[in-house]
Amino acid sequence: MSRLVNGVRSFSTTASSLLADATSASRSVTQPSSSSFQVFRDVPSLRQLRHQLLKNERTVGFVPTMGALHEGHLSLIREAARENTDIFVSIFVNPTQFGVNEDLSSYPRTWDSDVEKLEKLNDELGRTGAPGAGQITAIFAPTSKVMYPTLPPSSEIDGQGSFVTITPLSSKLEGGSRPVFFRGVATVCMKLFNATTPDRVYFGQKDVQQTVIIKRMVQDFLLDTKVRIISTSREADGLALSSRNVYLGDRRRAVGLTIYKALKAAEDAYLSGKSTRADILGAARSITDRVLSEQEALSPSERALFEVDYISLADPDTLDELDLVDSAKGGVLSAALKMAPLEENKPGEDCGLGEGKVPVRLIDNLILQPRA
Ligand code: AMP
């Protein structure tokens, strides 16, 4: 079904003549005899394909990811398939969005299983056969040198380089703890958008601040693409899917669900007619405070400690904190919780990848819809 060519997988399903035309001249693309999608390592060959697609009046939906794919990522691709003939997916762990104290090397990298998931999804999309149903045509998996061709990428706040900065949005919420994060995200997305020139781009609601920043960037830089936001995929109990969840293990996963329960309690307060910050966020805080004190009372081998980084009630466009929700506009409830490493593992316990030693930052959000 798939094989390795020049260190990159290639595929043996139906050949695409467009893909063949676009890639025959390039050595930075895998050279399978036939393929449902191909892996592009640099920009010129990808552009060649994009030009072919444009000439043939096909549309491109672009889904940027950092890999370690899960159902949340796949839901973005499924939505892109409903609206475009061709889907480009990027897999690139972007160094500039990791701070100097954040461990870029511990970000999960699961290339083979990512490619298998995409291959399976493409089969599924092909079988659906709905009119206009698109499929994945290209995986863009560039090196850091391709994405940052001149200066080596900097994660320092005052580091040099060519960056896109969206202020003040980037310094709020997540930006409080991760000052270079959204500079890195905006910069890499601008580069990826330039490389793929998509008709539409797909982002998950899960990263709400990212959605607000990308929409602002597209608007302010007059980018010719439409931003689509896809709802958060969750586990049955409500935990938002995330590539980082593999590090949680059973104990931290159970306690980590507090972030969702707290947001739900705040949402319930709003839905029951409350509008003030004190009432809405108070409901969330009472959950996090209770769970934290319960955990603190347990022994180190039983507990999972965490720190609430923020719980926010903010305006959907500016992310300014709200004292009162305007019922015509609604609001965004969001939170970040830092799960500390486990202090003591129990024999036989599933402590997750990294044996419970990797701190895990959980983020989640719920949208308060305008009240009629
Ligand atoms: P990442 O690989 O974490 O950078 O995520 C790539 C894209 O997938 C982003 O637009 C995320 O918001 C989106 N995403 C991640 N987790 C989820 C989820 N649980 N539900 C929906 N979208 C998600």
C-alpha cells in the first residue's frame, strides 16, 4: 500500500495526471508510479501543482497541522473535502512558536501513523463519492530550512528575523504565558498560506485565540482566502482531543477533565440567565478550586496537581476581558490548566508517554452564543 522513497512514503492508489504533471520535474517530491497524494518537501514543486489546479479551475482547501494527527485534525479535513476539490495538509512542527523554555523536542512526532491516517481518510473520502467531494492531493512537510530560508528561526522575544506580529491580540490569554507563541503561529501561517495560496483555510475552534488571530491576519494583510472554523472534537466525556494528551496518562487525564467541567459550569451559568463575570467565572472557579483542594489532600502517589493559568470571559473579536456579556454578541469562555508532572508513579499505572514526567498544558474553550 505504501513504501518509502527517499525517506518519504509514497502511495500506490489511483494516479492523478495533474499530480504527475506537477511533480515530474522535481526531486523534492516523492516519485510514486501512482498516488492519491504526494509529499512535498519544498515550495517550488508545490507551487507547480497549485498552478495546475488553478488552471483546471479546481479549488484548494488548506489544513495546517503540526502532525500527531487525531480525529480533531481529520474533522478539519472532512470539512475541507465538502468545500474544495483538492486538500493540502501541512505537517510541520514550527520551531518559532515554542519559547526558549518550552521543549520543542518533546512535541510528539508520528509521521508514519499520520500518513496512514491520511491515506485511510482519503480512501474514505473517495468512497463517499458525493458530488464535489474533495480529496487530499498534497501533504506539505517542509524542513525548517525551507520555512526559514535565511536567518535560523529565533524563539527569543527580541530575536531577529522576519516575523508577523498581530498585536494586541497575541499578548492576551495564551500570549501571557507564551510570549512568542502567536508571533510564531502568525509567521508560519503567513508562510504556509503564501506557499499554498488556498481558497479556504481550516482551523479548529479548540484553539480559539489562534482562530481570532488568523482571521485578523487575513483581514489586515488582505489575504485572498476564506477562514473556516470547525467545532472542537472531544472524547465521550468532553475532554478536547489534543496531540499532547498522549503525555497525560490515566491519573492526569481524569483530573485534567476539570478544565472542561469548569467551562461547562460557566456556560451553564450563562445559559441559566447570568451575565456578569463574577457569576459566570465564579461557577468555573468553584470547580477548579474544589478539585485542586481534593487533589492536594491526597498522597503524592494518588494525586495529580495542576495550576490554573487563566480562566477568561472575553469579547469574541477583540479578546478583551468582559465584566458583562452583551447578550447580542455573546462571549468566549476559555481556560488553560497546567498539569504538573506526577510526583510518584504507582507500579503498573499508565502514566502516559514520558512516564508522567512531561508537564502538560491543557487549553479549552466554549463559545457563549448570543441570546436572542
Ligand atoms: P495542531 O496540529 O495542534 O497545530 O492543530 C492543527 C489544527 O487542528 C488547528 O487548527 C487546531 O485548532 C485543530 N485542532 C486541534 N485539536 C482539535 C480538536 N480537538 N478539535 C478540532 N480541531 C482541532
